[in-house]
Amino acid sequence: MAKIVTLREQRVMPHGSALDRFHHYDGTTYHGRSQLKPAPFENGIVGTYIFLAGLSGAAAVLSVLAATTGQSSLRRVERRSRYLALAAPILGAPLLIYDLRTPKRFYNMLRVAKGTSPMSIGTWVLMNYSGFSVLSAAAQAASDVWGANQRLQSVARFAAVPEALAGAVLATYTASLMSATSTPVWAAAPEALAVRYGASSMASAAAALTLGEIDPGVRGKLQAITAGALAVEAVAGTIAHRTYYRKGVEAAFQSPSGIAEKLGAKGLGVLLPLGLLAASALLGRRRGALSTAAAIATIAGSAMLRVSMLGVGDQSAARPDISFRFSTPSNLAEAEQDQRGSP
Amino acid sequence: MYVSPRAQEFAQSTLERVIPDESELTAGVRIEPGKSYGFFTDTTVCIGCKACEVACKEWNNLPADNLGLTGHSYDNTGALSANSWRHVAFVETSGNGGVRATREAPFQSGWLMLSDVCKHCHNAPCLEACPTGALFKTEFDTVVVQQDICNGCGYCVPACPFGVVDIGSNDGKAHKCTLCYDRLKGGLEPACAKSCPTDSIQFGEVAELQRHAAERVIHLHDLGVSNAYLYGVPNSPGATGGLGHLNAFFLLTARPEVYNLPVAPTRPSRRVAPSLLSGLMAVAGLAVAAAAILSRRE
């Protein structure tokens, strides 16, 4: 009789009780074979797109912010970020199409719009963003060529507002795209990953605008923005790694991609530029090689963050010990608590 | 054994056409649009013959893959893939250090075998991830990829919590079990279930299968198989994290991981909103800070 009671429990009790007997993962695997399939993305290609989407999306935001100050010294920043914002549509979109296994059917992405699929959300955001950024940059270019024209300037500024709104999504939806999968490392810390990507985008855009900026005052402002964004990225990165430890997926970082994330994204991309920017502020020489080096390191680190996180995710999906540890009920309870009330 | 009374109408050795509603004769169920169909795979009666794998390849015209030996017991298929939509897992529980035992306790106790398949989740993550609408829910409550729509973006592959969906290397499209959509349309039971000689794979209406499976577990418990439990029915391992129930569910006698199944998979789309919102809040916060920095007067 006792055995039948066990079954009744399984049928009538909420999740917890039926799962209790499998609460701890005991290290079992099926002949050591993967339980999940890693994403079939080409990490260099998709990582570069994610980086460019972040860079140009954040540049679009900075362009509008520079315009709203009304300061004439920021005109150059406004204009240059408008061109920088073209990186996603001109370079990024072709990379995405190239990564499809049946590229000639890329237009099928436009058949549906789905809130459950960040890939679909991203498609529509990129479409809208591309339209507004090309319009805004074209008006800017025309005004540059034919001399400052008030009407062209207002077209550029008008289009820049929806462009910046779409740009903010473009800079961060890629984290949501990775989190909304069953790949353990991507799924483990959705919020921290998104903050990390958003901050990295802002840092890389501000750093890119620092390069070639001659006005020392403006350069100083852009450096301050870079430093602030890098600090946020550092905090989000630390929180993300704590979550990876707690949810048992940290082992995936013991891989070439994990080392690239540690040395490239965190070391080269965050700590080094923060140190260089601090040194440059202390020495008071904002135009010097220090700030240029900081900007280059920030941009390179931002790209490496995206490429390495794709690789670490693949590693976590390929290793059954990690994916099984991740899909234990303890992680579930937390996930269900976190997400109560969301669709 | 139950034999449908309609069977007598088709006693001749050659038939001129497909038997209407043939599934009534072979699976005891009439296939009607609007109802929910699936598989109940009872691993306690699986003998590892792989007839399901062969029947699936035959019916669906799937090419061979992995022509070789894996060294993983009798499992030379390895995993579900673009070309293998049924996969029999073999686990040897007796013997020691790679040496097979020469004596076995009764009831096939030295072997665990499971015919794995797409779970046709109630809230299917692959379908929710698909940006083209190539993946859809059929009138039989099953999940199918439309090959003429799929553009091979590959997002359904990491979305699947069971590692089922795969991109074909020869055509660049996503492939997986269709629960024999074409056969269901014609009133035929899916090929794997029809070919299963021990009825380890049972096809039918999901609610009916679940009821039957629960009885089977009670029966096994009474026989002394106290570790039998269901995987993928409501409130059980496999049907967790918002996935709802699995239309293809299993009766297991060991931990899910033994058969390469996760204990507590989750529905990925639940992470879309928290992630998007946190990212946007970070950018908004940094934009406010940037606005303050930029508007500073020197």
C-alpha cells in the first residue's frame, strides 16, 4: 500500500514532492553524452553582430543625448554617433543573414511577430532601427555635403528619437535572446547578462566616440561615461558569476572561451580601461595615449565579451554534468519564484 | 487482447486501399482533429529491438547517420538528430568495469532501454523561439516544422530543453519528429508505435494515455517494481518550469539522468521579459547619467 501512496503523491501534490527524490544531482550521465544540443551559431559571426548591435544602438542613444544638451561643443559627437549608429544595419544585418543555414529565405523572419521569441523581437527592432538610422544619417550626410541646412538637421534629429528608442532595445535584446534558451550558462543569469550587455554597449559607444575627438572637454565627458558604464559592467559581471556558481554552471568557464571571458572581457575590456582612465584622470592629460588605449581596450573587450559568452554557453550545453546540475529542482524553485507573474 | 470488431471487415490478405481510420484497428483510437495525441513510452517492456527507429526512417525517408560503433552499449544511434527521430537508449546496470555479468536477476533487471523521441511539449520552447513561424502546433496538438518556411536560423536548437531539434547538414533546415503528421491526417497510427512489438510505445489521446499510464505504475508497484514513476505528466519530473505536460511521456525506473533526460527543465520564454526589462533599465540608467555628464558646463 505504501507504494501506491507514493504514486498518489506524484499525481496530486504540487511539483516539489514528486521532484524531491531527484533533488540532488548525483553525477549520473548517459555514457557521458551531451543532454542538450549547443546552438549551431558561428560564434565569431554572431558575436560580432551582437557587439555591433550594442555599439550602434548605444551610439544612437548618445547622439540624441548630445543633441538635447544644445551645447555647440557636442555637435561633433552628435554627428559622429549618427554615423557610428549605422554599424548594425550596414555590417551587422548581413552577418545575421550570412549565419542562417538557408540565407536566401531570410525574409521569412518577416512572416510573424512573436513576443516569446527574442529572435523575432530583434528582427523587428533591427528593421525599424535600420530605417530610422539610415534616414537620420542620410539627412546628416546631406547637410554635411551641402552645408549646414536647418531643414535637413531637423529631419536628422526627428528620426534620431525613434532610432534611439529602438537602439536601446537593440543594445540589450541580444542578452534576452541568449537567456531565452535552454543553454545552461545563458539561462542561469538573465538579468545580470542583460545589464552586462547594456553597460558594455554604452561603454563601447562612448569609447568609440572618444577616438578622434579633439576637444579635451568633450573627451573628458565621454571618458566619464565610459568609466561609469564599465563600472556597471564590472558589478553586473560579478553578480553574474556568483549566480553561475550558485546554479552550478561555473565549470563551463574552465574552457578556452571561459578564459577569453576572464582575460579578454573582464581583464582587457573592463579592468584595464578603468585603470587607464583613472590614471589619465589623475595625470590630467585627457588627450594622451592613455585614453586612446583605454578606448581601444574597451571596444575590444566588448566584442570579446559577446563572442566568449557564446562559446561558454556552447560548452555548458555540451557537458551533461553541467546541464543536469543546472536542471535540478533547486534552480527551478528559484526560477519560479523570480518569474512569478510574468507571461 | 482487444481486437476491434471492424477488423473482420478487412480479413482479405491484399487490401485495395488504405483502411479508413486504420488506427482504430491498430491502436484502438480514432484520430480526429482538435484532440490531443501523443505517445506513452513504457520503458519496462522495451526490449531494445530498434524497430521504432527503423520504421521511423522508412516512413519518413530519413537518411542513415552514424554508420559505426559508439562503444556505448548497443546504442549506435547516439542521440536524436535531424535524421534520427527515434533513438533507443541502452543502459547496462549489471556487470562491473565493462565486463558483462554472467547471471541476471529476473525481469531484464540488467538492462534499461528507452525509445527517446520529441516530447511534443504542451508549451513547446522550439515553437515559441521560432522567428519564422515554421514551427507550429497542429490540429492534433503536436509540434511540427514546415520545411518550406524554415530558414535555418537554428534558434530552436538551443531552445529545446531536451536536445531534440537539430539542423540538417544537407539541407540547412530544422528537423525533428512530426508525430507522423501525414499519417495522422490519413487516420494511421504513427509508424514507430505501430511497429513496436511489445507495445512499449503506445499511441493515443494524451488524457487517456495518462490515465492508463497511472494505472500501469500502480500495477508495477503492486508487482514490486517500487521505483516505477512517470516522467512528463503534470506534477512530475520533465513537466516543470512552465512547460506544462509533455504529449510524449515516459514510464521510468531509474533517475531521469540515467536515460539522458533532465529532472527539471524550464520554459525559456519565461526569461524574455525579465531579461529585456533589466537590460533596458540598465541602458536607461546609464543614459540618465550620460545626459547629466554631457550637459555639464565647462
